[in-house]
Amino acid sequence: MTTPPNRQFVRNEDIERYYDTQQIFYTLFWSRTALHYGLWYENTKSLTEAVLNTNKFIVEALNIGADDRVLDAGCGVGGTSIYVAEATGATVDGITLSTRQVRIAKRRAAKSSASRSLNFSRENFTRTRFKEETFSKLFGVESVCYAHRKSDFLREAHRVMKPRGVVAIIDLFLAKSGDLPQDNRRLGNSTILNST
């Protein structure tokens, strides 16, 4: 499996091409349901558990319920979207730049008990087709790091969020040398933002 291209020089087309060509390796050698590392707690024993920890964290942190419409920004193959829809009854829209990932997510969603509550499409999460104030909840799991300018992601998230909507970001960001103590420089960050 190769690593994603250097994000300083990448275009959205490069990200799409990378995941369209490399998805098979993630499926075979990483996970069929998710592309992320997951949340590893002291008692976590496997990647499957770590991914489930992430899914549960999203539902609990955002307090997602059946009346919510949720955006999964950078949904990959749709694993977290499907979990959220099945666990809560919420309507979930998952978006990714990868055509292949959209096909996989749609195929998996068709087999889900929440299939009618799931929508997947190929979209750039910094410029979506959604109307203003569409979503009550939004999350990005290990995807926001791909935004060329993080402020573009946040601006679009704010645009599509209803008043008092909530955003959760779980991602890995490498701090510049000297910004954080050595042990914290590689830690993932979780952020909960309220839209006003």
C-alpha cells in the first residue's frame, strides 16, 4: 500500500485518483468498513474495535438522534455513515472525492437496514451542492487533513449547518516543531464545534 501523495502539491483530482486506484489495497489489507485508524483506548484490542470506538464517539459526541440530518464529510466507503444511520435512525449523507468509494458505499448501503436513510455522492467538502442550513450535525473522520485550506472546510461546514448545529472533527495533524511538547506532536485531535 502506498501512502497518500504529499498534500502540499496535491489537487483534488490527485486525491480522487489515489483512492480510486488504491482502495483495493485498503479493502484487502486494512479494513472493509473504514479507512481510519480509529480511537484506541487502553482496553482496545483490534482495529475493528478502534473503528467501532470512533463510530460510537461520533454518535455520543454529536448526540445524534432520529430527527437529525447528518453530513459525513469524507465518508470513504461509508462505514461510519452506515453505523450512524443504523444506530440512530438519522438520515446521513456521505460525500467523498472518490468515484470508487461512492460505488462501494452505495453497494454497502443497499444491504443496510437503514438503506432509505443513506445517501452517498462524489463531492468536494469545501464546495458542496447542499443548500444552506441543511444539516443539524456534521462530522469528518480523518478526512479534514485533505482540505488544502482548512478554513475552506470550516466555511462550508458553517454554510450547510442549521443554527445550533454541531460539528465534530477527528483527525491527525502534525504540529510544527516547537508548537507542542514532543509527546503531543503526533496525537490526534478531536474537536466539537457549535454552529451559531
